[in-house]
Amino acid sequence: MSFSDEVKNEVARREDLGKCCQLAELAALIKLNGSLGIINHKLGLSLTNQNASVARRVYKLLKEQFNFFTEIIVRKKMYLDKRNYYIIKVPPQKGVKELLTKCGLMGEGYQINYSIKNQFIANHCCSKAYLRGLFLAAGSVSHPESDYHLEITVNYKDYAEEIIELFSKFDIKIKFRNRQDNYLLYLKKADDIVKLLNIIGAHSALLQFENTRVYKEVRNNVNRIVNCETANLNKTINAAQQQLSDIELLEEVKGLDNLSPSLKEVAELRKQNPYASLKELGELLNPPLSKSGINNRFRRIKKMVDKIRK
């Protein structure tokens, strides 16, 4: 089961909804998953979703709100994606137009309304319910172990812009881009995804997301530290090998006894401690010398060696 399905299964089990919030959630589900049919001048409705829990929720909401005669049909996709998908059918019957009107999807003259109902935007609880319906209908979220990514796909640019405005009520800046004939709204920041999971009521998924995020950040920090220490160690070893090479050449050509006491001291100390860092070499001296002081002596040795090589 994908992380998206886990989130949807949890959200679809929520029971603490008022009547207005049920309508707001239904409005988003019908908007994105629904299609209308007209038989003998009567309206029928069907909704299609790939998640069984979401299908059961739609069925329950329709029964609780309007007591429709409703049926669920299971189909299997063909070709590459052979998962089941679920069709919730509301045959033509009394109350379908009333449902669409209450959801703000249809005007009095059977005109289709493409905007979000003002009531759902004005009421804080209904706005949260509408976002919940959006995610159940057309949302997906990646497992936090991989990239942080949540997306919702819609059909119209104006509708996408309305959704962006709705997200802004909760201080979430969701972006969108055109993808073929659809518009993809997406979140890339972990904090925004966590905020949305909390809004739609996916609290268990939120805890799982946060636990994974903390583990991932700790692991990445440890890897950065190890990589940094490895790089520093390699740098120290390479510098030490170069210093030993310089000292060896200086000893053959000039002899260490002909060096100043300070340079002879550090040259012999390096030969005795070929893998020590500059700081460690400085601590071996009596009295101890700082890292910069040791480095200065090796620079003087290098200048002498460079003249010899020339």
C-alpha cells in the first residue's frame, strides 16, 4: 500500500463532520471525480475513484445527506495499471439537482457552476473539509523517505487559482503548473505537507511523516559529518605525504643538521609521526605550538625545497 493510500484510508474513516462540512467535502469529490448523466430529463450522477475507502465514504455521505438509492460498481483497469477502480452511481432520482445546488455546483437554471461555493470559503471548518475532499478525490503524497512531494490534479486554470487562494487561508503557499490538459498543484516543503495533513485529519500519517523526516535529517547530518571528516582526513594525509617528501629531499641535499633548530625539530617530528595532523604535531612540542605556528615552519621548509627543485 502506498503512503497516499494510507493517508486516504485514515482520512476516509473520519466521523466528526457537521452537515455543512459533509457538503463541502462532497462538493470537492463531485467536482473532481463526478460526472453527470441525463436520462428522461432527469439528472443522474456517478463518481469514480481508485481507493475503496474513499468510495465507501462517498457512498456514506450520499446516503446520510440525501438518502439516495446508490450502488457501487467495481471495475479493473486494463493495460499497465490493472488496479481496481470504484464507480459510485446515483441513478436519476429526486434530489440530485438539490444536491448539486447545495454543493454550489449547479445554479437554479441547470447551469454548471465552476467556482467554489462562497460558504465553503467563508467558513473555516468547511474550508478544511473542502481541502479534505480535494485530497481524497485527486491528491497524492510521496513517502517522506523519498522526496517531499504532495500534489492535486485539476482540470481548469481558474479552479486551480481558486484552490491556491483557499490554501493561502491556512498560510500554505501551493504552486501549480500546466501538465498536458491538466493543472498540477503541488507542495515541496515538508512543513507545508505536515500542515495540510493536520488540516485534513491525517494525524497518524502526520506522525509517521514526522518520525521519518527526523530520522532522515539525523541520518543526513551524520553522513555530512562523516563525509566532512573523511575529506579532512584525506587532506591531512595528502599534506603530510607532501611534507615528508619535502623533508626527504631536504635531508638528501642539505642535511637536517644544517637547518635552524626550529625547522629541524618539526622535520624530525613529522618523520616520527607521519599521519599526525598539524594540531597534533604542535601539541607534541615542548612548549606546545599552535597549528598556525607549525604550518608556518612547514611553509619555510617548502620554500627551501622549491629553490632546490628549481
